[in-house]
Amino acid sequence: MTTDDAGTGRELGARELAVAAALALAVVAATAAFPAVVDARAAYEIPVEREASAGDLAEPTGDAWESVETVHVPMSSSGAAVPGGSDTTVESVRVAAARTDDRLYVRLSWSDPTANASTDSLRAFADAAAIQLPVSSDSRPPIAMGSTDDRVNVWYWNAADGTESLLAGGAGSTTEIPESAVETSATHTGDRWTVVFSRSLSSDRANVTDIDSDEDANAAFAVWEGSNGERSGQKAVSEWYYFSLGQSDGASPYETVLWAVAGIAIVLTTLVTVEGIRRTRGE
Amino acid sequence: MYEGSDEPLRPMENADWGPNWDEDEGAGEYPNSYYFYLPRICNHCTHPSCVEACPRSAIYKREEDGIVLVDQDRCRGYRYCVEGCPYKKVFYNAQTKTSEKCIFCYPRIEGEGPEGEVRPPSCAEDCPPQLRHVGFLDDEDGPIHKLVNEYEVALRLHPEYRTEPNVYYIPPYAPPQTSESGETVDAERIPRNYLEELFGERVNDALNTINRERDRVRQGEESELMEILSTVNNDDQYRLEVFDDDD
């Protein structure tokens, strides 16, 4: 190999590198520009569909929900220290969320062949569902009902008694917040419960989550199967998820990193190939 | 609270179950069948398992007098206490959707009874033969301390549950057995092993003590124990001043 040849090789390499880098950038840019082309949802994200008006979002079977992305959230027993704390039946919940300028709508739907809507006898327990939010929306309290210094709000629905807004600072401390602003609507059809929870995003009440309309909001979900005697800590629960209310319409940082790695891999592969071809030619 | 109504109270038609449904059921064979009453209220246990069973501390034991109460504002109707009481003395109210239990008539004890007076719990005051005593176990001048700790004739029901009930029973007494011809036989009518099942081994000593004291009275002697057990003087039966916080 002469000095000149080596110089030509470096020039070729630099040219190829520029092409590869451009290609890699294009991949990352495409990801940012066309989130719908690739799956843009990050782990634990509940995308929030932005609607100009509420339409029939308050209805569990409202048409407005058809265009809203649904997330399948896996559920497991809370393992709370109550009898049967590990004995739950609901294994997943479908969660969808939409918002208007001032109101958040969350639809939960889960399989339950038995509609238990009565607590009128000693052993009758009602089906129920809940959404838990941190009181201070930027924190992530202990998942089991928060803690004394990091409290949670719970939007609670029960097939027998309707809606409650609850405050908790640790297991066993759940207390009803009077004059709940949470509204629910529920239906049991085709072996499924579908429940829509809604509340105005902002709140100026003490101990009530003020949901910032352009910040992601943490949330966790719980479901009780009445026919299995589920109540209190005997419930199926999710991990912490978040409603993506933030302004970024593009891919999540997590996804951008992945695509950037892919771009760098393309550059490296191209360089290795170029070098391989050069050696094969004996340059 | 019962609000009252224009409808007079009448027996339920075609009832097939209700509170106390199976209570008046004797046992044994004629002519030596037997029965006795065992009125059961909440035992206001020293270690109440209903309190332990509640995951949200809606049941609590009052520090001042040990009365066990369900906070109706805290109760969310989970019913763990109903399952958790081995004496089955917590009940679920399907109307209020909360669990309820005997409150030992605490308003009466606190002076908010009829006419604003301090009164014993209704179960004691309304007992036709006035068989109940109310007071503190550690009130050494009171009858309960004497019956439980001195004479050891007042016993806990099912002490093996180990919740340490604060209701004590004088074990039931029945006439001896009779032969088919009606002659009295020297054999107890209520099987002793059944009483042991209810009150534990100590029922034997208790019954022996009561027997001995009864004999003394029969022979014209004085018996403090029999005096305590047969008094109908409310001042002796109810030591309600011990509940007064100001003491």
C-alpha cells in the first residue's frame, strides 16, 4: 500500500462515513417526524388523545373512544396484608385516556363475567375499580396507597355505591374527600365492565391532585372482583403508569435513544463493509 | 336509630330464619333433657380480634373503659371484623353498608341515658330477674372482682380463644336427673364435659364452690357468694361510678 493509496482510501472512507451519518440522521429524524409510522408509545405510557370537545367521551361506549389508543395494562395481586391479599382474578385492564382543554377522561375496561352490583348481604361484595394519582403530580409515592408525606388521590368507583374521591397516606388511611369532583359512568356488557372516570384537570382544593395540563401525570390502576370477595387490599393492581399530557408530540426520549443507537450501528456497519471491500480489492 | 312507624310491629310471616332462631333448642333425652340460656353480648375483649382484623383501624378499644366500638365514619364495610370475631358478635348492616356491634350502651354509662342519668347497659337493667353485674374487674370492692378473682365462680366463655373476654358467666345449674319413675338420681343433668367445652376445666372448681356455698345456705349459714349472686339491689350490682372519668 502506497502513501497515495492510503490517502485515497481515507478519502473514500470519509465520503462513505458522511453518507452513513446522513442515513443515520434520516432514521432518527423520521422517527421524530412520523411517530405514527413507528410505534411511538413508551413503556408505562398512557397516551392522552386531545379532543376539541368532550363529545360523548363521558359515555363508556361513546363513539369518541373509537379513535383513542388503548393500552393493555397487566394487573397482579397487591399482596396487601389482609386475608386473601394474594387472591385476585383480574389479570389485565384496558386503559384509554382523552382530554379536552380542561377535563381528563379515563376509560378502564376489564373482563368480568359476573356483574356484582350489590352489597346487600353479608357475603356480597361489589365489583370496583380505581385510579390512583399522587397528590403532588410530579411525585411517585409508594404504590400501595402512598405514604404519610407523599399522599395519593384515588378516583374510586364501585358497582353498588357509585363514585368516591379518596385521599390516602398509606395503607388503611383511605378517607373520603367530600363533594367529589370525579364523575363516572359504567356499563357491563359482553362479560366486560367498562367505566369512564372524568375530572377537571385543575383543582385548587387542598389534598386534591392539580393535574398540570402540559406535564405527564403518574397514575396507577386497581380492580376488585366482587364475586371473589375482593375488597380493601385484596385487589388486582398495576404498576405506576403515566398519562402523557406533556407537549412533546414526537417519540419519547427512550425511543430517540434507541433509534440513535440504530443510526450509529448503520454508520459502523457501512464503514466495516467499505473497509472489507477495500481489503478484498487489495487496495 | 329506629325511627318508628305507623305500621305496628308484627311477627314476620313464613319466617324461616332470624336472629336467635335456633336458640331455644334443648338437648338430652326425656325425662333428662336440659337447656339453659347463655345470653351473649360483645365480650369487649382485652385482646379483641375484631380490632386486629380491621385493616383501617375503624374498630378500636376505648382507653378509658375498654369498650370496643366501630367508628361508623371510618368503617368501609369490608367485614373482616365480622369474620374475625370468634364469638360472632360483629354484624354487617346491609342498609348502612357498615359493620356494627354492641356498644355496651356507652351513652347510658356516660350519663346520657333516659332523663340524662347514668344507667347500666340496657341488657343489665332490662334483665327481668336482674342477673347481671356491671363494673370493673379490678374494682376490689365490687362484686365482679369477688366473683371472678376471689371465688373464681365467674368464667369466660371459650377461654381457649385467648382474646380475654370481659364478660363472665356463672356456669348454668340444673336440677339433678330423674329416673323414669320420677325419682331423683344422683347424676348431673347438664353433661359436665359440655360445660368444660364452653368454659374450660375451671368450670369444675366453680361448680364445686357454688355447690358448697349452696349447702352452707341450706344449713342456715351465711354465704357472701350466695348474697352476691342473689341480690337484686342495684347499688350492689352496678358499680357505674368506676366509669366516671373524673374519678
